[in-house]
Amino acid sequence: MDIRFVAQIDGSAPIVAFPVTKGGVDKLAGALGDPHGALLKGAAGQARFDGAVASLVETSAVEGDDVVRLVLVGVGEGTAADMERAGAALTARFHTSGQTSALVDFAGVDAL
């Protein structure tokens, strides 16, 4: 699987992951704005997701004629070990999905 890190989503990826620090769901939702921010905040609330390291929440959004998988991935405190665990969780989740690429959008994460 090809995982790319981007500053802005270009709409071509079937999977877009958003790293979230522990307790950072509201901050991410504010950074993304509507409609994705509200959608991801709602999905996080329903799943009791709080950004704990290696935790994942997945939902989908319609982008034109396509459906995109949106994933929140918990990065805990953002240490190197936390980021490695989060990356492993993301890879494990989609390794056998048939998708060949994913984007990781760090827009809502401060410098770690």
C-alpha cells in the first residue's frame, strides 16, 4: 500500500486518514471545518474515540461521484513510538482492503 503525507487533500485518494492527538478531536474538527469536521466529530463521539494511540474510527463521505473512506487515527502524545504504533494500526486496517493508496492529512495536528 502506498501511503502519502499531504498538506491538503486532492480528492483522488480512496482513503484519507487524519491523525488525532489524545483529546484532540475538537481541534481537528475545527481545523477541517464543515462538512468533514462535523462528520468526523460525530463519528468520534459515537465510537468514544479520544485519540488514544493506535485507535481508529472510520466513516465515509461522498466526494462528487466517489465515496471516500475517512479515518481518524489516534497518535496519543505524538511521540515517535506513538506515531509508529498509529502507522502500524492504519496499515493493518487497510492492508487487505484492496486499496492501493491512502493519504494522511496532518492539517489539524500541531507540530509534534
